[in-house]
Amino acid sequence: MAIDSAYAVRPSTGGAEQPLRLSTATITRLQTELQMLEHERRELARASADARGDAADQAWFSERDVQLIHLDVRIERLEDTLRAADIPTVRIDGDRVEMGVAVALRFDGDVAPETYRVGVMDEQEDDVTVVTPTSPLGRQLLGAQCGDSVSYDSPRGRRHVTVVSIG
């Protein structure tokens, strides 16, 4: 496994790193966030450089320094994630569960399916829960097709889930 940042993990096979598959919508959202953070950082740095003051202003300077550090860390993580991303140029094949793909799953005992995305936490959306490819469920889902049932071990015991739809 290769770690791209503190929150993005790429699965590997036989030591060869695999590209981080993100949906086009996620890539666009991350690029927009990166642009906004870079703008915010420039403005904050400009305000800090223009500021003058005495010892009473030292708390303000310290707070700005901490804000700049937090911005730098998030900017670096976004850049790492986007650099590692496999930007789709064509529609992801909807026949199999792959990284970045939304999938409807029906858990044993449930009537209605739930939508998940196999990917990194940056792909979290309001109505779609992310399951990472290194989690027990994620490992079993990768490569599955519609109608396949997979089993995985959860903290509550062995669970079974059926792939209802992909894409």
C-alpha cells in the first residue's frame, strides 16, 4: 500500500502502485477547494506582511502563523491527492466495482439498497458514504459485478451484501 497523504491510500498489487481513481465530480470539487485555499493563503500572507504593531499585536501574528500552517498542510494534501489521481477521460466502466464508482448495496435483512462509493474520504458526499478500498468491505467490493454477493468481517460479525447497481 502506498500513502499519498494523511487521508488518501492507494491499493497496490505486487508492489506496483495503482493510480488513485477519483470521480470527475470529486476532482472538480478538490480543484475548486485548492484554488480557494490558495487565494485565502495569499490574502492572509499579504495581511501579515502589511501588518505593523508592537508587542500587544504578537498574539495576532501567532494566530496568523498557525492559520498559514493549517492552510499549507491542507493545500499540500490536496495537491498530493490530485497529483496521484487517475483523471478519467472516459466514463468509468459500469460492469465492475472500481475505485471512484458509486455502488448501490443491499445488506442482508435490509429492504432498500444504500449507496456507497469505493474511494478516498475526499469523495464523501451528503448522500453517498465512502468505503475505502483497504477496508474489509472495500476489498471485497472491488471487481464485483451487479448481482454479486460478497461477505466481509465487520466489528459486528460476518456481514453479507449484494451489489444492486454500479455507476
